[in-house]
Amino acid sequence: MDLGGEHLCLIRGDETGGDLLSALSSFYTNVIVILIALLTVVLGLSFFSLKYSAKAHVDSELPELTDGFFQYGRGAPLIKDAVSRHSETHDEEIKKEMREKVERDLLNSRAEVDGLLMRIDEMQEKIDGIEYHLESLDSGELVIAPGSIDQDEGE
């Protein structure tokens, strides 16, 4: 090769066949690596391109198909069955909790009612005692309230 009056030779005359073979294999190895990298980039781009185009297609078709499936197709009974099974078990749990709460509230209210009845009885006894005391003051006589004398003394 001749460049501007100078002779340029890429291959030296003292290279052996092994050196030439090594240079060629290194060149082709580099070409293969570059082609594999390029192929990887192209495959990656095509994968993502197909993925997004398929997603766009599914997004455009899916609402139309699912509305029909769940309104008129086999989906409506499936959903109703699933909801009814779930609501039955949930209803049983709620009923059980409500029964337990009602029983607790009933026991608490019975205890409160018993306490109030005892207080009412005590107050009634006090009122009766006050009435007898007022009666004795009005009449000037000693009036004894019932239950104030022991049975041993009355006999």
C-alpha cells in the first residue's frame, strides 16, 4: 500500500503462519462479540416492544370481554357463590360474637337490676321506719315498726 509516497505494509514479512492465524482469530472473535452484543440489544428492544404492544392490546380488549363475562357469562354465578360462601361464614362469626355480647350484657344488667332492687328494698324499709316514726310523733304513742322487734321478744 502506498500513502503519500511512503510504503505502508500492515503485515510484516517476518510473521509466521501462527502469528497471522492469531491476528485473524482475534479479529473475528472481536467481530463475533460485537455482533452478539448488537443482537442482544436488538432482542431486548424487540422483547419490550412486543411486551408493551401486547399489554396495550390486552388493555383495550379486556374491559369489553370482562364486562360480558361477569354480567352475562359464567362469571356472575361464580362471584355470587363466592360472595354468599364468604358472607355465610362471616355472618356466623358475627352472630356468635353478638350472642356472646348479649349474654355478657344480660348478665351485667341482671347484676345491676339485682343491686337496684336491693337498694329499693333498703329505701322502702327506711321510708316505712320514717312513716311509723312520724305516726308515733303525731299520736304521741309509741308505734313500733314491723320487723323492728325480734321474734323472741314478741312471743
